Amino acid sequence: MKKIQWAAGIIFAFAIMAVLLISSFEIAMYADFGVYEREYEKYDVLSDLDMTMEDTMYVTHEMMAYLRGDREELSVITTVEGKEQDFFNEQDRFHMGEVRDLFIVGLNIRLGAAAIAVLCLIFLVASKADLKRILSRGYQIALIVVGLAVAALGIAVAVDFNAVFVEFHHIFFDNDLWLFDPAEDYMIRMLPEGLFADMVIRIGGLFVVGLVILLILSIVLGRFHKKTVESN
């Protein structure tokens, strides 16, 4: 029974980390739209598009609503290069449709991971496991695995973000419609590679901070367990 309890504790930790990772994506992308304004200014996006910040942010809000499934079609009429037209073309719509599917899958994974965490916790309580010890050590064991993966990815991104970016698309998309021509496509002008690099750093920062907070909580929980054992 103890082995099953330890397995449940470690699975609980991985599930919580999955929830944290996907939540980091969502927070980074949706919590503060001011970040997009700062990125557009940083990469002089408005000059490349010949658009106002107000129109660019309108397109951004509509695009992000589409990715969450809050609107059915990715079609936004606005003024670009002095003409009122649809900001997005058919290639944009196809690729962003795939991105939306991926994003929604991520949200479903988060829901599933949360359910798994709850079931593991219920099992541990029902089986009268040593909760403080198992949750504390289980998280620290899982953190070693996740920490190594995060460190490896962080090094790869720091060395060659473009290579990681391209490989990501090769893994998650089975076509080359994610390759855009800035001369013909407005969306890629609005979303330069540097913006994606900054967003990855933002997501990674949120995730690492969350992991550290959970580590501190696990250490505190472990000390409570030690004091309980010593007092008995």
C-alpha cells in the first residue's frame, strides 16, 4: 500500500505542475494586454503595419478571443496600410485554427490534470497516508525531473531560440502553413519572432516562480511532519 501511496503522491505533484504550466501560458497571454502594446512598441510593429495602436490592439483582442474559442471566425475588419480590409487571410485562419485547437487541448489537459490531482488526494486521505511526508517528498522528487527538463529547454532557448521555435512547429503541426511571408502577410508583421521569444521568457518566469513557491510550501510541510514525528 505504501508504494501505491508514494506513487499517488508523485502523480499528484506532476498533475499540479501540469496545471501550473498551462496556467502560466494563460496568465502570460491574457492577464495583461498591456504587454502586447509594449512588445509592439519594442519591435516597431506599427510602422511595419502602418496601423494605429488602437486598431492593432483591437485586432489583438479579437485574435486572442478566437484562440480561447470565444469567437467562431478569425475575421477582423480594420484599417491597414490606409485601407479598410480584413486583417487576416486564409492562411492565417487555417494556421490559427490549428493553434486554437492546440490551446483548447491544453485547457482540457489542465482540467484533466486537476481532476487527477483531486483523485490522488482523495485516495491518500482515504488510505490514511502520511500526507505531509508524501506530499512534501513527492513534490520534491517530481521537481527534480521537471527542473532538469526546464533547465534543458531554457539552455536550448538561450542558445538558439529560432531552432527551438522551428522544432516546436515541426512537432505540433504536420504542414508548413506556419511559414509566412512578411511581404504578403500582416499577421507575421504583428507577431515577430522576438515577441514570441519574450513571451516564452514571460511564461517560463511565471512557471519557475510557481515551482519555487510550491517548493517552499513542500519544505514547510516537511518540517511540520518532522516536528510532529519528534513530538510523538
